[in-house]
Amino acid sequence: MENLPQKSNSFVLFGASGDLSFRKLMPAWFYLERSGKLDDSLKILGVARQDITTEQFQEKVIDALNLYVSSEYFDDEVCNKLIKRIDYCCCDLQNPDDYQKINSSLSGWSKPIAYYLAIPPNLFETVCDGLNSIQILTNESRIVVEKPIGYNLDSSREINDKLSKYFSESQIYRIDHYLGKETVQNLITLRFANSLFSSQWNSKSIEYIEITAAESVGIEGRWGYFDGVGQMRDMVQSHILQLLCLIAMEPPSRLNDEGIRSEKVKVLQALRPITDDDIADSFIKAQYADGQILDNKKPGYLNEEGANSESTTETFVCIKAQIENWRWSGVPFYVRTGKRMASKTTQIVVHFKSDGHYIFDRNHEDLEGNTLIISLHPIEGISLKVYTKPHGVDQHMSIRSDPMSLDFIKTQQLLNIPSGYQSLLMDILIADQSLFLCKEEVELSWEWCDNAFERWQKSSQVLYSYPVGSNGPLESELFIKKNGHKWHE
Ligand code: BG6
């Protein structure tokens, strides 16, 4: 019988006083504590450069929990229980001698230990070398890294190579927090547990699919970072391509890491590279200009604090992707994502084909097929647009459309949907890699994005502009219209 991996109850967080730690990870630990899911023996060691005591660090965590845990969930008793698990170690990651301090802090802690690198990728190797130098790594240790893994294919390979010096693939957890979102995981259930959808999920029944990830936030004080990245690398390379994989993949033979990841890899392999001939119809980039969201004036990207007014980094992209395989041949997957748009909306819209022969009221002859909306934000749920006859004696051959809707919060009587990080943290502890990216997925995604960038660079495509608070540039409407399709608003 296969040996099950050992559960980890020791968690080390590098970059413990950073934004990710306070805004996402600590609140996620809080929610897990609140749900009683954590073993009594679980311990968390925060590692950061700041020269503060454990008590001072714990105070900072309490402040962060007060800020980022919703008030209806906050509970002093839960907070105290979590705080007791947390230790702190001040460490200059570049100083090899400082790793002894980590060693002392971890003395007596149970193995295997999970190491979460919430730090810039240029420090990954240094930290791995440091951990190796104190001889703390075992075959069961886990190393956790966040997307984006690198800046392009070459740099992602470099990072993967560095990690593989000390860790095998089964020990590396590459996080894309979208995979931790319940509604994203629900794509698998929706598709493969409902014969109504599984039987129609192909090019015979589906006309086109949209993925929209519109954000109303801007660069939020991280202009320098974002300008070197752009929306394609920030949102498409991992989050959106992962959504696309889950929408398009074949049913995995098993619902485990190997089964799911190998089907996602096949989708990425079948993703048609954008060519010089179709760049204009497949990829547009834009930048936000001065405008307003709900009466609040906001500066354009080039007028943000710390901006370089010459920057050509995109804050919006719109893509037509195609998957060349039996299931999806001829079905366009339209993607649009941008910062500082009218509102935060994350949704997948599946447009089914309409019936070939039409027998109803001539006024509705151009009736579109049914539409399935899978919404991640602002609500988490699904909605299917169906046609019915309006009631009334004078309405006998007319048609109306209404949504059949499921709001997961209401139907499952949840107070709020857990953040993606909770399930990911639990999975790290129990060594389940199903919701983490394998090396091949990361590299294939970069390969596809690098190629799109290269084609765009070589073409005479212009960087379009859109006002803050809009739905993106006008060109993104024309882009989809050219194919006789339209965005679902
Ligand atoms: C992050 C990006 O990975 O995802 C951010 O770096 C983006 O720029 C965020 O805002 C979006 O995540 P969510 O969960 O709010 O849709």
C-alpha cells in the first residue's frame, strides 16, 4: 500500500511582516482556527527582518486580524488561541549566520515542516541554501511559493531549478490563490457531476466562452512593482489560464493531484500560440487614463504616484484564445481583464449555441442561445438564462428570458465564503497538491504568454487607452463584435 504523506504541524512563514502575511495568510489562519480545523499541536513561526520581539509581532498580527477579518466573524477567544501558536524570529535572510536563529526557534518542533516563501523570488535560493545549511530539510519538508513564478519562461525555469536543488516536485507547492476559491473548485463539480452540462460541454453545443476579471482597484501604491509586470503577467499568466484550464479540461480519471494537473497540462499544450497574422484579432493591450469611479476622480496610470510618464505597461488586456483539440476546435475563449474598471467583476460566461430551426414569434428570430454565468465576484454562484412563455392569453407564441440562479452564500446559508487561502493552507499541511501548480503548467503558461508579448511587440499594434471607471477601451467591444459576439454585461 502507498505510504500517505505525513501531516505537517509546523509552519514557517518567511516575509511574515509583509502585506500577504497580514492581509491574507493570518486572516486565513484565523478562519481555520475559528472552524476548529487546526490540530492543537500546530505552530507558526513568523520570520522577518524587523528587530521586534514575539510579543510585538503578535500585537501586529492582532491589529491585522482586527482590520482584515470581517467583524461578524471576529472573536477574541479565537484570536488568543491563534496568537498562542505564533512565534517570531528576526532574521536577515542574506546573512548565513542568521539561519542558526531559525534553527534555535524551531528546536523541538515536529517534522515535517512547511516553509512558505512570501518574499521576492530573488531570495528563494538564498533561503533554501540557508535552510540546507542548518540541516533541517527532510524528504517530507514542504516549500511554498506564490505566483508569479518568474517574469517569463526563462526566469521561471531558473526559479524552478533553484527550488529543485533541495526539493522534489512532490515537496513544492506553487500557489495561485484562485484555485483556493470555492467557486473555482466548483467548476469541476459543476462540469462533471451534472450530466446536463457534461453532455453539452463542447464545440457542438457551445458558441463561445468569456472570462472577465475586471478590477476597480488600481495599482495601490505598488506602481514600481506593477510597472515591471503588467496585467498580462499579473492576472492572465496564472489566474486566468488556470480558470481556462478548469473550464476546458477533460474529466480527470481521478480527482487527485496527478489526475487534475495532467488534464490541465493537456489544455495548455493545446492552446494555440498567437501568430503574427492574427495578433490584431487576438490580443489588445490598454492603459487607464484619468477618470472617475462613482464620483471619485482617479488619476490615470501615468499620473499615479511614482509613475514614469513614459511607461507602456498595460493595465488591461483582451485576448481571443483558441484550444486546438477535438472538444474545443472553433470555440473562441475571450478574456478581458483590467485595473481601475467600473467595478470588480469576476465571471465566466458560457454561451450555448441557439437552435438551428426557429418556430416562435418572428420578433425574436435572432434569439441567442442559453447563457450560463459562473460568478466569482461580486456574488459567488451560477445563473442560467432560460427562455419561457410569458403567462397571459395574449402571449401564446411570445418568449421571455429569466435567470435560474443559485447564490452559494444563500443556498448554503454561509455568512461569507472562505478566502482561497484557507483551503490552500490546509492542503499544504496534509500534503495534497491537487490545487497547486506543477512545473509544467507554469512553464507552458509562460511559453504562451511570452509568445503573445513577442508577437505584439513585433506588430504595429497600439497601446489603447480607457478612462478609469469604464469597461475598458472601445476597441475591446469591437474586438469581440468582429466575430459576431458580445460581452455579457
Ligand atoms: C493578485 C494580483 O494575484 O490577484 C493582484 O497580483 C490582483 O493585482 C489580485 O488584484 C486579484 O485577486 P482577487 O482574488 O481579488 O480576484
